[in-house]
Amino acid sequence: MLVALYLVLLSIFFFGGLLFLFKAVKESHYISILFSVLVVTASVTHFGIPALQEHLGYYRYQSSYGYVSHMWSMLYAFVFLVALIFFWFALFKPAGTHRDINRELLFSATAKSKFSIFLYVFLLLLVIPAFIVSFSNLKSIVSMGHEYYMANRIEQGTGRGFFVLFPHFVPLFSICVFVYLLLYHRVFSVFAFIFYSALFIVSFTYSFLYFSATGSRNTVFILLMNCVVSFFLIKNKISWMHIVASVVVLCITVSIFSFMGLKRKEVLGYQGLDEKGTVEIVVEGVNGAFGNNENTVWMIDNDYTSYLVGSTYLAAPLNFIPRSVWAGKPLGGGPKLVNSIYPGSYVVGRAGVSSLTTGLLPEAYMNFGYLGAVVIPFVFCFMLWSVKKVFDDPSNPVILSLVSYLCVALGVSFVQAEFLGLFTRMGFILFGFLMCFVISSFLSSRSRTG
């Protein structure tokens, strides 16, 4: 019965999101692409994965959960997504009312010149230093041993936020180059095509390998999803063949994530992994990467009422204050959650500590209970409405690259990630990106006047 209900809700929101994606791409309504990606991701996370868990009887925290807990969790997720859809349509014009992208301006020689200047500024100021920082990080990992690093990943990142965040400019650069290739490859010389293709291959491959090695599966997933969304957005067409090809790529990615999750468990000393079959390994890997719904089910099943009333969201802007300066500053949702499930397991600064990824819906419940199903969708939609007002010129190819990145990073990560980590990473990346954008715009204006 539970599995059937989960699958019904999955079908409604998943296929509804895909249909909306078709319409958004055809109408070049980029903000609706973000919305559709978010709905599809949320439907899989909060209806698809729970159906799989219940069918196979596999859970992370307990052997099973009560029927009533599942039903309340299901209702909570349903109300959350309905509220999200309601506030979205209240604040944004639906796809089909206007086109957000002026393609005549986007493909112009002036736009191409601005984009190329931006790429060079981005490469010199941030990407090359990011390669150096990430290579230094890899040397440190090798020197301490990959097993030790994976077992103490959180401890190793404490107080080194700059070195952890800086490498994220490489996958963003890879996405920018990919967009540049999609837009202007028809007018490239042979040398230019080879040069920019090489830039994309090197930055993409390095990003994939680096973030796989450091255990950041979300970054790898977002990178691959960005390539898919950028293709749809720029080509202005989408078919079921595109969807099938994308699903195949994502299934391969999920399999890789499962393998990465297995290796991480081996490092952390889990027993009996050699006895598990391929299907069980894949299920555990998928659950580890996208099984955030169990966080909500656990809280409901265990009568969680220690609501944090927004403190995990407050921890995000305060994250830029070193803990050495303010030792008692608020913690994010992950440490709070893991200490609720395994009391005393997370102590700041202690070796070998591990956290949990909350996800959008569970973190809303942690802070506001069932009321979070209405409060957070409104805040989320209002934040995106504000962002759109600021970045409302996707006919500029540089802004289009940023929009493409945000569409996936927010659409996927807001569902999967902890708000603290997402806010910190996005704030850092946006600051660097906009700094390069301002400098390149100045250089472009000087070159035109000169």
C-alpha cells in the first residue's frame, strides 16, 4: 500500500515536472527550467527513493518505520511541493507568457567578444589559482593517505574553508566553456575550436576526478546535469530521445556514486560489504546520495519536537566568522541531525566526526515542524524571485552561463543539500564570478571605446 501511494505521487510530480520542462525549454523560460528540475528532483527524493526503500526493506537509521510515520512524511512532502508550486506561480510568470532569452543578441559578435574576454579573465584570476589550490589539496590527501582523509574529511576541512571552496571555480569554468562552445562553435576557426574544446575537456575531466577523489558526489552530479540543462537551454529544443539519453547518463552517474559510496564505507570500516550483491550496493549508494526523505520519517517516528526555529539557516551567513573567533556560533542542520539520531556523535573539532546531509524538506521540518511545509516554500520562491530581478539579462551569454549553473545547482542542491553548505558555496562562487564579470565588462567597454 505504501509503495503504491509513493509511486502514484512520484508519477504525478515527476511527469508533471518533465512536461513543464518541455514547455520551459521551448519557450526559453530559464527560471521555469530551474523550477522543473527542482520538482523532478524532489519527486524522486521524497517519493521514488522511499518507495524503493520500503519495497526492499532497507533503511539507514532503523530496521523499519511505522505506517503512520510514513503517511505523515508523505503528506508533509506533498503539501510542501503543492505550496512550492502555488508560490512559484504566484511570483513568476508561467512559461509561455514571454521569452526570457533574446537569441539575436545572444548570438551576436558583440556578445561573443564579451564572453571570450570574460573567459580569459576568469581563467587567469580564478581558474588557474583554483587548479593550484586543488592540486595542493590532492598532495595533502596523498601524503596523509586517502583512507585517513575519507575517515576524517570534516575535520580536515575545519578552518580551511578557502581551500575547500576555491576548487569549485573549475567546474563552473567548465560549464562556461561548454556554453561558449554551444553558442559559437559554428563561427570558430579550427584553432579556436581545438583550443576551447581542450579547455572544456581538461576542466571537465579534472573536476570529475578531483571531486570524486574528495568525496563530493553532489558537485559531480551538478556538473553533469549542468551540461544537460545548458544543451536544452541553448539549443531551444528537447525531445524524448534527449530525455532518454539524459536518464542513461544519470543512471551511469548513480552507479558511479554507488561505487564511491561503497569505497567510502570500506574506508570507514563497515563490515560485510563483500557479501552484498550488485543491486543491494546500488540501492545503498542511491539511498546514501539521495535518501534524505528518511531524515523526515525518522524525526516523525521518533517524535522529534526540538524545533530549531531557523537557527540552522542563521548558521549560513555566520559561517564566514571563524569558529576560533566565535566558538559557540550555531551549527548547520547536518550536525544537529546526526546528534539527534546518534547523540554525542558530532563534536566540533574532534577527529573522525561525520555529519549527515539534511536536504531541503527535512531541514525545514527540523526548524519549523509541519509549518515548514508552507514557510520554506514561500521563502525559497521569494529568494529566487529576488535573484531573477538582479540577474534578469540572460541575453548576455556570461549571465546565461551563471543562470544555467544556478538552475541546476539550486534545483538539485536545494533538495539534496544542507542549507549551510549550499549558502557558503554559492556565496563564495557568486562573489568570484561577479568580480570577473565586472572586470571583463570594464575591459570590454574599454576595447570598444579604444
